[in-house]
Amino acid sequence: MPRIIMGIESSCDETGVGLVRLHDDDTVELLADEVASSVDQHARFGGVVPEVASRAHLEAMVPTVERAFDKAGLKLSDVDAIAVTAGPGLAGALLVGVAAAKAYAAALGIPLYGVNHLAGHIAVDTLQHGPLPERCLALLVSGGHTQLLLVDDIASEITELGSTVDDAAGEAYDKVARVLGLPYPGGPPIDKAAKNGDGAAIAFPRGMTGPRDAKFDFSFSGLKTAVARWVESAERRGEDIPVDDVAASFQEAVADVLTMKAIRAAKEHGVDTLVISGGVAANSRLSELAAERCAEAGITLRVPRPRLCTDNGAMIAALGAHVVAARRPQASLDFSANPALPVQIVSI
Amino acid sequence: MLVLAIDTSTPAVTAGLVALDGDALESRGDRVTVDPRAHGELITPHALEAVKAAGVTLRDLDAIVCGVGPGPFTGLRAGMATAASLAHALGIPAYPVCSLDAIAADVAPGEAPFLVLTDARRREVYWAAYAADGARTDGPNVERPGDLKTTIKVAAGDGALLYADALGVQPIEPRFPSPIGLVKAARKDFGEEPAPLTPLYLRRPDAVEPAARKKVTTS
Ligand SMILES: [Zn+2]
């Protein structure tokens, strides 16, 4: 069975290459995790520009692979299998990673696995906290995703319970940051400002929490608009904007809805473990509130360290290792990336 | 010397094996599919089929030549990411070559200057001009066919066929870069340290910086 697995990630603005070792007991060990980010090139546009990201992936791909092997002290010929993000993500960005992965697999004569980026965000937690329980719940929150997933088998069986009907949580952070005159990406500066603010200062709305709303879906568009309205009316009154309080109250609304729905889903599905992953998982209020509410509900909370939560190659290598261990079929070299790959398809 | 040539700068997904013996070039088998949306799917399988048809393996290659455009970006990157990764994994050099030069290298020797034009989409063409001896004299550029100022009357490349009337040119063969053409255009660099594989985009990414924040409240 393949032992050293390389993971390649290029679905958004990070070119990631990870190397892991699959042990006999099916545990997975992280050997290298190299990322080249084009985030700075997108900052002035206030969001990821697909063509800019694609160009950066092509430029960074081989150097990032080289760095990962240097870090791990391995040679390319040591790799036994390759996993690559097949989707979901930006079409042009995915294509660069998929083309590179196919070429490496062909040249090295080793199997290739096209895997699901969302499942990778969950699988990455096994690098830090060991194997997942039989069944668990995953909350993915980032600039691109907001999803509640039921995970019966990380290599093959994932069900979506709910997702955002409009903006991803991270997108709402970017937009609110803009309203408050904070830099892009909005997550870290809002988190920082919120630490000095009062989360109860302003009662921003909790989207999709009415009795007739879908139980596990999210909406952040209304919240974002409510923040903008609040700021604009304060500006009209000639008041100084209490940036810290607005940030804290916005962040409280996001964390409240996310954790409330996650706990509700865990209870309803009889699951006692919650994994929170994705770029927004590093948010201090979200992890704090999740820890509090999970403790109350008797749920084990697993949050990978921040570096593993954001997009990287290690998550794809980790998922690849689980797919290999489960003896799932490998991909054919003519597969195409799927920008809308549904989460149920863990590997193609 | 055995060279794998790759080009995805046009609707043709092209991979082929070329053997060099001194000045002699010999095609050892091509795999070409004309499908503007299949570059990412087909380029690696085509490369594998081409080496298999030649009775060798990727490990027998001495170098790779890759067309670096200009061409529609997404398809172009599929071939370039493939070439760069193959070269890295095999430990062999990858030589970049302007894809228009590769088409020009296949134009039958004549007595007149000629153009090479390929489809840049958005009603524009990528183009370059060549002297009768095949040396590039202008370009590569991207322009609307109507804005192209030239007195040259013959043109190769699929852009010449698409816009023959608008340009008033007589289309000549070939339409797409061939493995032999790619190797011919790149061979002067063989033995040297290859230049970086950098795409000839010729256009900036479409992206506009956001204007001042729009108010959500009116009044
Ligand atoms: Zn992600």
C-alpha cells in the first residue's frame, strides 16, 4: 500500500503542497506543508481575482513542490501516490493543480487521486488529533465555504446537512471589514478589533434562525447589510463609529448562529464530536463560543491549529492517505477538475 | 536526442515525440485533439500515448519543449503546468518557445514575408510577422483584426482562416503548432540553461479595483 502521499491544492488563492506518511495502523503523519499565497495580489481588489490566482498557481507550483520535498528531506521518487484537489473551487485555478498532479503521477508512474477540497478541510484534523470517530459533524467556515456536514466515513461518506444560501461567513467578514475601513482579508482585523469591543453592544440580526427557516442553512447577507446600515446611520448623525463594538457585535452574531446550528445538528443526529475547520475556524470568538457550547452539550470539539485550517496541501495529502487506506479507486489521467464538485463525492 | 513537444495555446491539444540527430528532425508520433475545452483532460494522456506509440517511456526523454503562447490563458496553462511538472519529475530541461514561432517554423520556405495569426477570442487575434527566411520581425501582439496595420498578404494559423476576409489575407498552412515546428523553433536553445517557462499572456487579468463603497441606505 502507498505510504508517502503528496497532496496538491490550488482551488483558490493558495498553492499548497503537502507530504504525509500513512502508517500501518492507518494513522497519518504530516511530513511537509508548503504554501505559496497570492492573497497580497488580491488585496486591492477586495476579493480573489480568479485570473490573478491562476497565474500565481502556475508560477508557484513547481517551486512549492520543491520546497515541500526539501522540508521533508525526501526525493520525488519516494512518493507512492498523489492526491489533488479536483473541486470545488475556481475553474482556472483548479486546472493548474490538476494538470501538474497528472504530470507528476505520469512521470513517477504512481497512482493519482482527485479528491474533494471540502473533505480535505475535515481530513486535515486527523494530522493533529488522530483518527475521526465513527461518525462526526463538521462545520466548515472560510471565505469560500459555510457548511454543516455529517461525516460517516472521511474516505467515502459525507452528507451535507446545510450550507449558506448567500455569502460565505468569510465573505461577510471581508465585506464588513470594508465597511469599517479595515484591511482585506477581513477575518484577522475584525477579530482583533472585536477583542476590545462589546459583543452585546449592538443587536445585529441572526439570519435563518426563524421557526420556518431551514434548520441547518445559513445566511450572512442580511447581517452584512445590517452592519452597513448601522454604520451609515451613525455616520449620518455625525457620530464616531465604535469600530470595536461593531466588530465584536458582528462577530458575536456570526459565532452565535454557526455554533447554535452546529450543536443543534449534533444533537439531532446523535453525534458527539464536532470538527470546526476552514479559515474562519481560527476566529477567536467562534472557537471560544463553540468550546463553551460543546462543553455544555457534552460534545467533543476538535479544531485543527490555524495553519491547518486555511487552504493547504497537507489537507489534500491527508485526505489522499485516507482514500488510499480505504482502497478507493484511483483517478484516470483524463479526469477534469469540477468547480462545483459536490461534497458527497469525496474522491472521483 | 529525444524531445517531447507540448502545446496548448490553440484549440489543438498537441503532444508529440521528436528525435534529433544532428540537424535531422524526425517525428516519432503525435497525439492531437482539436477541442478548446479539453486541454486539462487530454494533454497528459496524449503525452503518454505519444511516447508509448514511439515504443519508449517518459524516462527516455532528454528534454521537453513547450509552447508558451500567446493563447487563451486557461488552456495554455494546462500545457505549461504539465510541461513544468514533467520536466521537474523527470529531471530534464523544459524549453519555452513562442507558439506563433512554432507555427512559423512549419511554413513552407517561400520568398515573401508572412503573418501568423491565432484566435485570441473576444474578436481579437494574437499575431506576429515573419520575414521570408522565418525570422520574427514583429510581435507577438494581440489586436482586433481590423486594427492590424500590415502590408503582408499571406498568413498561417487558425486566426488567418477565421479572419481572412476582415484582414484581406490569403490563409496558408499550418493552422496549429506541430511537435516538429515546436522543436525547430526551440532547438537553438538546446544545450543552454532553459529560460523560465513563462506564459506570453499579452493581456492583463480582468480585474477592477473597487470604487468607493456603495451605500446600502438611500438618501
Ligand atoms: Zn477551503
